Amino acid sequence: MVYAGIGEKDSGMVYLQKAADLDVIHSDVSVNPSFKICQKHSIFRMLLASLT
């Protein structure tokens, strides 16, 4: 989430999507404080929905 931390949320979402596609993302991203800055991003919300 380095990209999101430096304001590059779209780039961060690309790599988060890749992690989800590879099934290497954990469902705790919805409660992990590190991902709080991404919670309003539409791609992040779609990823969360796909994990449940």
C-alpha cells in the first residue's frame, strides 16, 4: 500500500487487484487500518465484496 500512502491510490488499486486475482489477499483488508485510506475507492469496495 505504498502507492496509496503517497497519494497514488489508483496504482495501489491495480496491485491490490492483482493480489486478489492471484488469491493472495486476505479478507482482513476490510478491518486492517493500513487500508483505511482506500476504503472510499470503488475498486477497493468491489474487492471487498468479492472476498465475502
